[in-house]
Amino acid sequence: MPPAKRRKTAPASEEIASEDPTQSAEVAQDKASPESNSETNRQNAEEIADATSGDATASSSTNAAAKAQDRLARFRALQARAKTSSDQNLKEATKESQRLATDPSALTALHRRRDIAAYKLLKAETEEAGEDFERKRAWDWTVEESEKWDKRVKKKAAHRDNNAFQDYRAESNKVYKRQLQNIAPDMDRYQKDKMKAIEKAAASGGLDIIEMEDGELIAVDKDGSFYSTADSTNFHENKPDKAAVDRLVDDLKKADETRLRKRRERMAKNGDEGDITYINEKNKQFNQKLARFYNKYTAEIRDSFERGTRI
């Protein structure tokens, strides 16, 4: 029996190539060109960087738009506040101008006439119904308010009857009482000063604090130097504060202004609004006649003389 023929076999490399030619080509290409791989990696990195920068640009544009919207909202809020304030100021200015344009004396007279008309109408209606007007009117007031009102009316009538000049002592007394009506005492400060004086006197031994059976505290003046009497001379030791001194100065200034205003009113009533330029009544009439005809021509010269700029 003849021997079997031996088949020709290709090398291992050829078998591999024949089995996967693409893979072998890639391997060969990788081995052959390392520079192309680095270039590819660089391109990929550039693409990633471009994508990242694009995202950053988009986020920054979004933040800028949000900031712009926030600023626009705040600006509109400020505009609304400014408009509201302007409208409110305009309303207040209008009310103030209307209040200043209204004559207070005319408004008071109008209220008085209205009250008188209401009083007469109520009285007529009550008498028509056959009721007691004073009794019905007293229903709106308490006993204390009624007594206080009667006392006020009586006091007002006494002041009206005592309006004529008697002597300078009576005039000073009336001025003093009128000034007392404008004083608002600080009772809290008075109580604090009083307690401080009591504690100081008790510490020095001039005042004894005794507690009674019901718990009430009584201050006993041992040497008679704490409570003031007609013979006391220690009131000069009191030193008022700056606010009290300023209040006294303001009262003196107001008194001077009132006196000067009344003097001007009296002079204007008598026709003596300016300086005294006459020596008797005839000379006064002559000067008034000259003023009526020539004051409009000599006003500038007289003003210059008063300013001291006329040569």
C-alpha cells in the first residue's frame, strides 16, 4: 500500500494573517505609526476642551442674564418707591398749602356759629316737646364734668370783670398766672429729686424715716432744716439744669417779642408805624402830608441813609 502524501502547510504567520487580516493590519499600523496615535489623542483633548469651554461660556452667559434680571427688578422696585414717595409728598404738600391758606380765625368763627346753631335747634326742639332743656342737656355730662364746667365759667366771668387796670401788682399777678398755665411740670423728675433729697438728709442725720404700723414711711425733720418755711434761706443752693435755664431764656425772649409786638400794634393804631419824626401833633400831621406826596420819590435815598451807604 503506497504511503500517504504529505500536505504542504503554511507558516504560522501566514495562518494568522489569513485568519484576521484587519487585526494584523491594525497591529502593524500601531507598530508602524506611534506619531499618529499621539495626534489623535491631542485632537480628542482639544475636542473635550472645546466642549468644556462651551459649557463654561453658556453657564457664564446664564449667570450674566440672571444678574441683569436681578438688577432690572431692583431698579424697577426703586422706581416704584420713588414714585410712591413723590405722590405722598405731593399729597402732603397740597394738604399743607390748603391748611395754610385757611384762615384759623375764620375757621374758629365758623365752628362757633355751627355750635350756636346746634344749641338753638336743640333748645327749640326740646321746648316744642314740652321738656326741660337744661335737664336734658345735663344728661350728656357727669356730675364732676358739670361742676368743673361751672367753675370754669365762673372763673372766666371773674377774669372778664377784672380785666381793667388796677395797679402794677395786680397786673404782675395776672401775668404770673398766665405764665403758670403754660408750664408743664416734670413730675417724674420731681419725684426722683425728692427721693434723692430725702436719702441725702437721712444719711446726714437731719431726717428720720419712721415706719408706721400700717407700713407707711414718714419723714420726721429733726432740726427743721429739710422742709422749707417762710424763714428758709437754703433755696439758693438749688442749681437748675441746662434745659430749665434754656426754657427760662425762651420765656424771656417770648415776653420781649410780645411786648414789642403790642407796642408796634399800638403805634400802628395811632399812625406811628415808623420812627418818631415829629415834636407835636401839628408837626406830625405835616410830616404825614409830606410822606403821602414825596415818599415814593425819596424811598431809595431813605433806604441808603438807613443802610449807611449814602455819601
